[in-house]
Amino acid sequence: AVREALAAAIDKESIVSGVWQGYADPSSTMIPPAILGPAAADIEPVAADPARAGEILDAAGWVLGANGIREKDGQPLKLTMISGFPSAETHRSMPEFVQAQLRDVGIEVEIVQTPDTATYETRLAAGEGDLWAEVGSQNDGNPCFLPDLLFSTPIPGGEPESAWYGAAFAPGESFDAFIGDCRSATSIEEVQEAAAGAMKVVIDDEFVVLPLAGIREIYAASEKIADFTPHPSGLNQRWTELSTSG
């Protein structure tokens, strides 16, 4: 209930305009939509609705205290946000925007900034945090790459480092089944549909992931460049097929 309330309380549009000022777009998925193709439309995150967030928390027994922070059985609803991966600077003022929006529905958020990836992952491995601010990377053209890497149920006896995210966030069998379909798919359409199904579980059903924004990559090119089309995976941007005119 708390995760669903978080999703309803956060207004992505105001965060995108206030933090990235036109250089990002509100996101409904955890990877570039172009990688998912038409299947991206299958993912429909919760719309911003602070009143509904309050109703969800009320129904779950989190009532507003005299100080404006919700509590249940004497426990205040206080969360710690760890910012971030790859660095706190990447997120700019996003954590403060989220902090203010959640405060409006009675959730207190403490922001902890980590200076680098190593410090962030140390806290993740120890479970020292509730919300984890990250800028994900789409390393290749595989729609399942990031969800598989982060949220598959850990293999017993596997490398601990490879299981940090799964140990903290894995949503379970339904998600794993879609990832299995991803791995066995034999066409682009099949893998896109399986990846969308997996992300629907973590975004729409379990509220494990709250996508905020797709941050734009900015390129500068001479007007003589005739046919440059950015690849949605920055690591796969090809420069060898460009042509010039004039």
C-alpha cells in the first residue's frame, strides 16, 4: 500500500519541468520506449493523484499525526532515499522535489547523498535505505537487459554482488516467468512483449519501480551531417554510417 501511495503521490510532470527544464520527458518505463517498440503502450503507471495516495494510506492504517506525518501503531511513516547512482549530482534537485511531494501526503523522507557508485552499492547490499534513486543505463538493444539484471530472483549460491538488487527488490514468480520468456524469445516482437510484461509487474502491479524521467542525450552536429539518427542505447551509437551533404 505504501509503494502504491508513493506512485500516486509523485507528479512526474512538475519534477521533469522543475529539475531538467525541458531536457527530459516523463517516463512510464524503466528503459527507452524505442527499445520496447509498440509493447511500451502496455505499461500504464499510476497517474499522479495525491488525494488517492492519502486514501490508500488511510485504508492501510497510516493516519495523519498532529505534526502532519502519518503513523501506524506508534511508528511514523519515515523513509530514507539514497541518491544516488551513478552519483548524487546526476539527479540534481529531483530528491528534494520528491521529498516535498511526499511530505504533502504525510510521508517524511530523509535524503542521503552518496558520492559514488561504490558507496551507493555498499548501502544497497546492507539494506540501508528505502527509496533508491538511480539513472538506469540501456547497455544494448535487448529490452530485457535491465529488468533481468536488476530484478530477477537470485540464484541460490550465486555471486552475492550479482544478487544485491534481486535480494532487495525481486517481485517473484510472475516477473521471473516473463524474464524466462525474454530469454527464450526468437523474434524482436516476442522479446519486446515479454520485457513489457516483466516491467508491468514491477511498475504497475508491485510498484517496485517508479519511473520518473527519460533524460535526453544531447548531440551537436554540423548542418552538413545528412542522416544522423540517435540510437536509444548510447553505448551502441554508431558513427561510421554518417554521411555529409554539400
